[in-house]
Amino acid sequence: PFLGSLEVVSYRISSGDPHGRFSIDPQFGIIRTKKQLDHETQSVVVLTVQSQLGNSPVYSSTQVNISVIDINDNPPIFLTKSDKVIISHTQPPGTAIYIAHAEDKDSGLNGAIKYSIASEQSNAFSIDPSLGVVNLTRTVLADKQQEYTLHIAAEDCGSPPLTSLLMLDSLAVKIVILDINDNSPSFMSSPLSYVMEDVEMGFLVHRLTAKDPDEGRNGQVTYHILSGNENKAFVLDKITGLLTTAQLLDREIQERYSLTVLALDDGSPALSATQVLTIIVLDVNDETPIFLKQLYEAAVRENQDPGEFVIRVEAVDRDAGLNSLLQYEILPGTGYDKFRMNSESGELVTTASLDRETQEVFSIKGSPSRSSTAQLYLMVLDENDHNPWFANTQYQISMREDLEKGSTILDLFASDEDDGLNGEVTYSLIDDTFGAFAIDSVTGSIVTTKALDRESKSQYTFRAVASDCSTHLPRSTTVRVVVHIDDVNDNDPVFLQNPIRAFVTAETVVNETVATVRAEDMDLGPSGAVVFGLMAAETVFRIDTKTGDIILQEPLASKDFSTHLLVTASDQGVSPRTATAMVVIFTEDQEEEILFSHSLYEATVPENSAAG
């Protein structure tokens, strides 16, 4: 209908731009940038734009999706600047001996990395430019050289490409030629895994397990993703083999991943095995049905019998299976009782004869239903939908350094609200404890595995993992454990010099310091505080118990003077520990005459004798 006057439509951004990066022309609706955009910070911006006709109180909204296109502004960077690999001198050509890995914050071709060897004159090595796998190109059996250093560079596929050398960044790999490692790892875990598309980031998807019959480092296996993870949807712990999600999944975008994974032992040389792990993303009902058209128009003759076909509407749902089956219904409104919609086909028919003169236009709203209601008696079977739960997010404990090997220092406990295997919890440690601690996988008790020494290491920090025993999509929780090592008095004082020779003159005055002894104790507090003393009664000299200064108390009797003092250094712990040193004091005339009366002294002392 004719409006009678021309009213102006105005536009504004109502949401989606909290940092003020965009502006919109209120008259023409042109959206412009106001600030510099960064694809690596935010690759997609969703703006809600409202329009208003004149001064009408009614607003119309639409959603504007803005994709920030990446440019090649980040060079590849190696996380490690140097590394070392040990290989066998009998290794055949074509053997993979190392995997170089660099990261590029860009995406697409700008983030795709090509590897090359910057300097290699032996012609013994080559590198796969896509995977970063370093291979032998010939045997090194006849080489006299036992060590090679490869400088590996990384370059992205952008235009123009950026290289790690721009950042003076390359990976130096030292290759040491050693004896053989004759067994490759073999995968024991299933090559197939399932995951729901609505899991959170960090969700445990699969546990890779490979066994190597070799012993020692030759049998220690690490895990790596070679290909299939170009969009970085998953992250693999190379030590535990735990594969977790690194971003949110969407089955409607990608429902299957094929990851080529590598099990690499730590032998000399490293042997490997590969497996194609298929991950199937299972659907959840997270997509809203959408009509193919927002407005349907149709004409129907009046005075026709009920049941006259009017129009067929159609909607689609990107979910799969039962989640994609649609049912249609008419929402209540004026005149809706004169029509009926087939809930399965979306066909609209009349339920009464229509009269144009009575009503010429009908406006009907239809909707595909997402849910229905029924009264059911159900037994609910458990699904593994709870993570194990620790009472604390971090545990801090203190223990004495003289605690015996095998002593329990902490009893961890995690509960899981699920039932059966889904609620049964096992425990493990995922960080290096330097061989000091182990955890009972069943009870969660953390015990010492060796004698500890506070003077060598005073604090340990590691993570403990509680995992349920579900046979399908197990869940886990990590907690941080900090162990402080308390000091005990287990170190004797140590003299910095022993014996000590001191020269005096006959004219030395009383209360003058003739020598100073020094001692240190590695313990803390009173156990590390040293006091000095003389073992035998002495009238000519005395010692300052704090400073170790030996002071003349009375004039020397003659110019031909010499004496031997046994000095003690004792800590002030509960059970003090003592060390002794000899101080030889002489005048100039006696310097050449100070000799021990024996070349060897022997003595016996009962065990458990008291200090002193």
C-alpha cells in the first residue's frame, strides 16, 4: 500500500562489536572498519544490525557474519632451537630418524609449513618438506664421522612466503651414530574412535597405545600426528598417547577425521610404526530447522470443498538421523482453524470452504517442531557424562628429607558420580618427578621411590590425573601437586681450610687475632648455623664462637713458640653435628721444625658415640 510519505530507514550496530572495530553508515547501511583487525585473534565477527523505519518503535534485526581473511604476517617458529637424535650405524636408507616441528599462527596456506635442511654436506640426510620427517638417504656404516649437525629451516606457503630464518630461528639437530635398535613399536590401540560433537575443548577422545619389545630407551615410545590434523582440531600428548580436542567440533562441518599417527621409540636409531586413526564425530541435535524461504505466497479458489491443496512448505535440518527428521505445525493465529498442515510432508490444505468477500487475505505462520511430549516410564541407563572430581584444585604438602623410600606422602582421592566402570577411577602421574615419586593407580597414594635430599632439590611440582575406566570415551581430571622438602640436620659442618697454619711474632699483643677459621653447613636454620670451640683447655689462646677468630689471651713465653689447636665447628640442630680442624700456630724460628711425630695415626671409636 502507498505510505503517503517517504520515511527514511536508519541503521545501527546493536551487538557483536564490544571493541568498537566497526562502524555503520546510519543512512546507507555501509559497514566499515574503525580499527586494525587480526585474523589470529578473531577470525569471524558476528554483528547484529538493527534497522528502523522513521520514528517507528519497531526494529528489524539481521545478522552479519564477517570473516577476517588471513594475511601472511607470521613466520614459522620452532618451539625448540636444538635437539639430539641417536641412530644406528646399520640403519638402511629411507629410515625416518627425526620429526621437525614448527608452528605458524597464520591459517590456510599462510600457516602451512615447508621444511628444508639449510646446511648438510654429507649427503646422508633428507627432509620431507611437508611432514618435517628427516630420512637417511644412504647408509652411514662406512662413515668415520660419529656425529652430524643439521640446521633445519621452516618456510610457510604464503605469498610471498615467510621463513624462520627471518627471525634468525632455525632448528639445530645433532645426530649421533650408535648401535642398533632392532624392534619397531606396534600399535595395540583401536584404529577407530567416536566422539560427540558437543564435547568441550580438552576432552579425552582416544588413548594411543603402542608396545615395543626392546628394553630401556629403545622400548620407550612417544606419539606424534603426521597428517590429518591440518585444522589443529586435536592435540596429542607425546608421552601418554592421550588425544584430546583442541577446539570445538562440528559434525555438520566435518564428521570424520583420519589422523596418521606415529609411534616412535627412543632407541638408537629410533624405529617407528604408523597407524591411521579414524575419528567419527557423532551427531547431537544442535541445529535448528530452517525454512527454504522466509515468505511463501499462494492462491486458492474460494467456495471449494474442504481438503483443497494450498501449498507445500519445506524446511531442512543439518543434523543426522532422527535429529534431522522434521514435523510441521501451524502456530495459533487468526484464521488458522481454516487450514491443516500435514506434520510430515508440510502440505497445507483447507479445512473449510473459503469466502473471498468475507476474508481475502490470510497470514499463517508454520513451524517445524523440534520436540514432542509424552508420558513415559523410563529406566535411565548411565552415560559417562561426569569427569572424576578432586576435592581441591591443587595439593601442597611438606615432608622431611629423611623419609624412607616407599613412604606415603599423600592420599589422593577423586570421586566420579557415574556408575560401574564409568565411575571407577584410576590414577597416574603425567609429569617428570625425577624418579622421586610414584602413584598407586588404584588407591591414589603417592609414595617416595628414592631417598630425597633437600640440598639437591627442595621442591617438586607435578600433575596427577584421575581417569575413569569407561570403555567408550573415558573422561579425566588433572590436579597439581606441590611437594616441599623440609630440612633435617643431615650435613656436618665443613671447614673451608684444614689444617690452618698461622705465624705469630713474639711481640704479638694480647687480644690480637692471630688466625681465623671458616666453616659452612648446607642445612637450614639452627641446623646450618655454625659455632666454634676448642677441644682442649687452652690458656694462651681463645676462640670467638661466632666468628672463628683465634685470639691471643696472654703474652707468648718465648720466641721459640709453637702449638697445635684442635678447633671444633658444630651446628645448632637438635642433634648437633661436629667437625674438627687443626690450627698450627708458630713463631718464625719454629716454622721449619713443626712436624708430626708419626706419619700415620690410627684410632678406634665405638659406634653410636655421642657428638664431641
